[in-house]
Amino acid sequence: QNTLGVQVRQDHIRVGLYDATGGQIMSQGTVRDDSVKQTMVGVYGESEIGWARWMKTIVGLRADQLYADVTSHTLAENSGTSSAFKLSPKFSVILGPWAKTELFFNTGRGFHSNDARGTTARIDPKSGLPIDPVPGLVSSKGQEVGIKSQLIPNLQTTLAFWQLDFDSELVYVGDSGNTQPGRPSRRTGVEWSNHWTLNSKFLMDVNLAWTTPRYSDLDPVGNYIPNAVEKVANVSLAVRNMGPWSGSVGVRYIGSAALIEDNSVRSEPSLTVNARVSRKMSD
């Protein structure tokens, strides 16, 4: 089975950064004020081959082109256009099913995109010193191995172990309004996803993730990646087919993260609860 596709996205953004005191913008507090037009065009192809009842492979290739047009309303030197291109090959092997269970392995290259303002910036808006533009797209390489099973009735569960390497961590510095290219990094982690259909009326989703994000080079300042969360959990329960009524309740936990490279200061974890109740008024 072969798949070909094209994806196009364009964003028009007005974005600013201001100095404030007590929540009020200061009279001379504009650090940056920019209009950004950003276009992303992707072309992709995929070929899935079933070699046997218990084995299939998927080979894919994706090409992405980024175009950015930045107009700085405060510093003309930071206006300009930029472009970036990345080619991303992918490969997957799926083995099974045996006893309603599959094993899978995925590997491939990808990227993360940068704030478009950093790709055209040449003057630090806070200090007035010259700075170098950063690349629009930064390469990554990832691998994943896992198991997917429906062996337990009404329960779909997936357990995956993964690793992701970035050539560079790009950091937006909010105090000065510029983007700085950072050090190379590696993230390793475990994800466990579960979808349980208790009966015709109740559904439950439980998703857990543990990640170890670290810079992959050696530096005396430390190897923790600032603001990189290490633990995430999401649990939700949905009720349906209760006549005209339905609803759901969900709890999301986001763990703490290092705020500086030596991990001496960390953010506080957060917990969010969402609830929804709905009634169908007529057929």
C-alpha cells in the first residue's frame, strides 16, 4: 500500500514583547514588535509492505520547506526573510499479531522548528549588540521500540521505550527577546497508554510518560535542559449512552522541571482537573 501526500500551512502572526511593572506595560517598554508570515510546505511518501501475516514494514520519506518573512516594527535590522529545508527518512517494522499482541520498532529523522524571528535577527533588541541568526529547522533522530496489545478484553494498551537526539536546543530568551542556539541534547523515555472500554457506558484513558532530558555534551554548568518536563500523566473517565446525558472528567499532571542547567532550581508541578457535562436537547 502506497501513500503520497502534500501538506501546506501558513501563519500570519503579530507578536510583541514588552517590559512591565505590576502587570502594566511601561511607557517605553516595547522590547520587540513584529509581524511574521510563516509558510511550511511538506511532501511525503510512504510504502507499506506485508511480507507475511505476522510481519510488515513501512518505509517513508518526507521533505519540508520553511519560508519566513519577518517585519520588525521597532528595529529594521531584524526584518528580513529566511528559508530552511529538511529531508526526513522513516522506517518501521511491525511483528504480529500473536495473541492479539504486536511488537513494533520505529526509527527515523525529523526536526523541530525555531521561532521565525530568530532566523532574521541581527541585533539584540535589549543590548543593541550584534547577534547571529539561527537556523529555522534543526535536525533530530529518534528510535522507538514497544508492544501493543488487546490481550485483556476491552483494554488497548501500548508500552514504548524511545530515544530522541537533537543537533541543537534552540532557546528563546524572553528577557531580551532573542533566540540562542543551544547545546545538543538527548531525551530517553517510557510511554504507557491505555484505553479501557469498561462497558457501553463508561470509557477510561490512562496515559503516563517518564522522560530523562539532558544535554548530550559535557559542560561545567550542568547537563539539565531548562524547562524540560520529566513526568506527565493524564487520566480521564467518560460517560456516554445515559439517555440524553453524557460527560467526562479528566486529571492532568505535569511534573517539575529544572530551571537552570545544574538542577539547583526547579519549577513546581501542576495539576489540572477538567469536567464536562452535556445534554442532547433533541434528536
